[in-house]
Amino acid sequence: MIAPDFLIDLLGERDADNSLRLFVAVLILLVTLLSVRLVLRLLLKLIHRVTSRTTMTLDEEIIDALVPPIRFLATIIGLWVALLVLNLSDQVTDIVDQFGASLVAVAIFWALYRLVDVVALYIVNFSKQDQRVDTSLVRFGQEIIKAVVIIIAFIVIMEQFGYNLNGLMAGLGITGLAVALAAQEALSNLIGYFVIMADSPFDIGDFIETDAATGTVEDVGFRSTAIRKLDQGLVSVPNAILIGNSITNWSRLTKRRLDMYLGISYDTPPTQILAVVQALRDMLNDHERVIADTVFVQFIQFGESSLDIRLICNIDRADWTAFQQVKEDVFIQIMNILSKHNVEIAFPTRTIIMQPDGGRDQQENYLYSQPLPEAAPLPGDADMKLPQPDTPDGTEEMDSGDGEE
């Protein structure tokens, strides 16, 4: 940056009287300081007078946050111009330009840094009214953005002094890639945390059902979500697994559905069936906790041991305990209706009918009842005679096996 042309024309070339240049430089600096104090103060009063008419406090907080950086920026610009008015060498002028540009960048990024805090505080205050906004996520995002602002400010300032940070940024990119590959699971869970916070499928205290666990959500962390199961065991489900499964949030029910079958005895005549169906339909339509346009009562099928009537309705109670109380009242009224119409609730039965088979069973029973005949006695060893071969002379000869041939 060089001194404005009108100042050069006023003071002459660089070999002009240095005392005059010094006087003008001091004058510029004093005017700058007075302007920063007086003009900025008057301007702020005017702005506050306008913003006080609005109901939002965010605009006033933004202005208050920008006042210090603006005051610093105005002072730096005045000092910068005052130094350039002096008869400085080219080398010193370059140094002044570098520091001046760097301090201007500091003022700008300082303003951005303070704006991040103001916006984050506003979101946190808003989250007290809307519980869907997680304050921990806001705080985490606030720190991340502030870190990014600081890094960018550092890069800009270093470039003003002639440092090339492309190699450093490339090295950081390779290092970041290696770290990302090594910590892939941790990063997946961290991303899952942000997905849960952004999508908000559940809040702390909700009762949810997933493939991984079923219970009450107690905490949502960067790595996992703590769920208290029905048996009071505490399970930590990784966020990456949680967002990859379907989630049923039972705490966000606006109403509950009653769907049941009522089995009555096969001895019930059709007229009584129709009377019971109509009485049940009227009872549900008149119930104060049953949504009338959701009532369905119909004789639906012939069951194995009962005539089945189906009842469907929605109950305007999302709380599980309150729903059970309403269901209990409905069941009692169903029993009263059945008792009034002399209809019995069926229970599983099976009738076995024995068919006659033309006397075959009696014949088989007679045969089985007769005694078995006695067996003939076997001959003794003395009475047994073995046949012998005939000899040439007609006599029987026993070969003892020790004679001569």
C-alpha cells in the first residue's frame, strides 16, 4: 500500500521537509483516535436506537461483538496511513505494508471469531424453548468453526509475509487421510452422532426400539448412545450401527391402536351375534378415550373353536400406562355386553365322535378273548429213531467208523 496521491501532492516528493510529514502523520493518527472514540460512539447510539425497536436481541449482541474489532481496524488503518506519509525507504514501506495488511486481517478474523460466539449463544438460548436442539452439538460446532477461523487467519497472515503454505497444506491433507483411515470406525461413530443430532430421531428420555437394543435413551455421545433396557441393563450402541438400523420411537406416539379378536361360542345364534357386534360398536363409539372414526367391529371368521369378532380402534392416549387403563375399561365393558346378551366366551375345545364299523370290533374282541390251543408234546430222546441206509443183504449195518474196507 502507498500513501494517497493527494497527500503526496500536498507534501511534495520524498525529499520534502520530514518535519512537515511527521506533523501530518501525527495529525492523521490523532484524528483517527478521536474519530474512533467520538464518531463510533455516536454511530453506536444511533444504531442502538434503531435496534431497540425490535423484539430480537440478536442484532444488539452482534453490534456489541463487532465494536472492538471495528475500533481496532480503524486504529490500524489510521496508523498505517500515518506511517506511509513519512519519508520512509522502500524496504521499510514494504515492511509497514506487510504488518498493516496482517493487522487488518487480524481485525477481520477477530470479528468473525466473536460473531461465532454470539450466534452460538443465541442458538443455545433458543434451544431452551425447543428441546430438539442439542446444546452439546452447538458447543461442539462452535469450537470447530472457531478453530477453522483461526487456521484461515494464520494462513492469510503468513501469506502476507511471503510464506507459501501450499506444501504444508498438502502435508496436512496426507496426514489427515492417514489418520482418517486409521480411525475409520471412530469417524463413522462421530458422523453418526452428527446424523442423530441433525435428524433427531429421538431425544434423551425417549423409549426406542431398534435391532440393536430396546429401551430408554439416557445419553448420546460422540461414539455411542446409552440405552437403558427393560431389565435395567445399560447397553452402549455405537452410533454408526444405530443410524444404520430402523428406529421406532414409541415416545412420540400421538395415539395407540387397539386390535384384538373376541372369540364367542359356536352355540351363539346369528341374531345374538349381530346384537353383540352392534353393542360393541356403540360402546366404542361412545367411549370418551376412543377416536370414533377409527372404530371397526365385525364378525370376521369361523375360528377353530370360536366365532371370531374383530375389534379395531385408536385410543387417544400415547402413554403406555394410560393406554393400559383405557384398555382395561374397554375389556370390562366387553364382558358386561357379553353377559347382558347371554353370550359365552369360547375356549379351545375339540369333540371326538366314534363311528360304528359294522361289528368288526366285536369279532376282533371275540377272537382275542379265546384261549390258545395246547401244543402237542415233543418226543423224547429215547423215542427218536434216525433212518439208516439199506445193506446189500438186506440187513441194517451201523458203520462205527473204525472197521476195514
